Amino acid sequence: MNAVYWGLTALSIMGHGDALDRDEMVDFVMSCWDEEAGAFSAHPDHDAHLLSTLSAIQILLMQNALNRVDIDRVLKFILSLQTPSGVFAGDAFWETDTRFVYCAVNALSLLGKLDALDIEKTVAYIRRCRNFDGGFGHVAGAESHASQVFVCVAALAILDRLDEVDQPTLCWWLSERQRPNGGLNGRPEKLEDVCYSFWVLSALAILDKLAWIDSSKLEAFILSVQDTESGGIADRPGDMPDVFHMIFGLAGLSLLGYPGLVDLDPGVLHACEHHRKFGSQEGVEGFAEKDFVICIGIAVGLRSSHHATTDESNTGVQAVECHYVAMIVSYIPTIC
Ligand SMILES: [Zn+2]
């Protein structure tokens, strides 16, 4: 499910959101409906999970097909996963993580159901995850990590609670993520990785501090990671491209204003502002009528190793032919 969302969004950033067969995609999403739980799983006959439920909502919204979903049941599923501390679990096995807080907040916002959430309790848990360096960890007391910074800052932004962020300290920490070769890492002493082009950059964009990193060096790094034979983008030069790093590399380039890509406004904010403005069902219809609003979702450690094919006539970011993403539909996602 996540791979479908990543592939669809990557295509949409490149202006080819209609490259995939819409009905086939919607049918796949609906085949992942877990009737017992009232939510979506990552693959047919798997158990429902908050992450795949968010991806399903995002895909269906982008395909103007959210009317296929029993929203009341999904709402009940999401709310059932919040613990008394305010953190969310991902599924019935009760692993808790700020990633799942973000999934819940974003999903509820997209459904126009944020009023059903105990916002104070949710914000209180995110506050407990804030560290001395301004960053956020996956649970209270855990080390700051750039992807957790994204999920916490984005959730706070959706909830209009960015006052909870120590902005100068956090933006200093985020800008320290840039390494001499221009790439960004997720925490100190780690290697650079293309996916942090989104996790770090999106948080800086939300806080209006994109200028705190060297954009041209980051752009050059992302472009250097593209496989010029297959067209895909890997985590770092020489590695195998995959759809996960494809979307986050493209999202990073879009945030940097790279020519020819759809503007990404840092993602969820645009979509969620829209939904809050229009309310539930009306908002859903309004969303679909817009030309395109990308709602970047959380991605959790899925790596695939499929090759892309390229349109050699293009330069810079090469166009990826649609069957690259189409074959990802049959890939069984693994959440790690
Ligand atoms: Zn990565």
C-alpha cells in the first residue's frame, strides 16, 4: 500500500499522476480493506495498520474515490489506537511511536475529523518527545532523529501548535544534518541518505527556514544519486534505486524549486489546510477538484530494489515510465 502511494506521488510530482490505471489502483486499495478492523492493511489478507490506512486515504483522495470507504469505521479504528498518554499505536499489537501520532493526525485531518481527536493529549505527548537539541524522538526520552522531527513538526503544524517547537535550536540541529558532500543525514555521525532530503527539508520548510542549508549542494547530491541507466533514485551514489528514495528525492528537489516538478508545499500542510477549511465531505470533493495537492505521508523503512526505466530524451531528473511504479503494486510491503 505504501509503495503504491509513493509511486503515485512520485509520478504526480513529475506531472504524471495519471500514468497509472486508476481503477486497478483503487481496486487494489479496496482489496486491502480489513473488514474485521474497519481499516486498511498493507496487502490483501494482512491485518489493518494505521500507516497503510493513511496511505489508502491519501491514494483514494488523489483518485477521488474516498466515497468507497466507511469513514465512520476508519475514524473509530484510528481513535481506538490512542493510549492514555496521548501517543498512538500502529495496530492491535500496540507498538507506539510518534510516527503513528502523525499518521493519525494526518488521516483525521484529511477526513475532516480532527474535531474527534483529543488534541491537548496528543500535543502533550509530542511535547514529552522534544529533546534538549530541539529535535524529537520516536518515544519520550528517545534520541532526536530527523524523520521523527518531520512527523512531530508536521503533526504540530496540522494541529496549529508550532508554538511547541523550539525553532532556533531545532533549525540549527536540522542545518547541522548537511554533510560536506551536500547530502543530509538523519542524526549526528551518520551517513547522508537521499530520503533525509525530505525529512529534514520538509521540517525546515514548515518552519520557513529552507535557507539554513546549502540548497545547491543538496540539489547536486540528489541528482548525483540518480541511476542514469534505470532512471531511479537510490539512497546514495552507487546503490540500487527504489521507489522509497525516488519519492523522497523528488520531494526534496521539489521543495528546492527544481524546474519541471510540481510544487510541494510542504505536503500535508497544504492538503490539511484545505480540508480544515472545507470540512469533511465537502473538503474531500474540493480536494479532488483541485489541480493537484500532494499530501506526503509518513514512510517507514520500506526498501525495494526494483529497477526503473528511463526516457533518455530527458535530462536532469529523467522521466520514469509508468510500468516502473505499476509493478510496485504487486510488491508486498514490509514495515520495519
Ligand atoms: Zn533512506
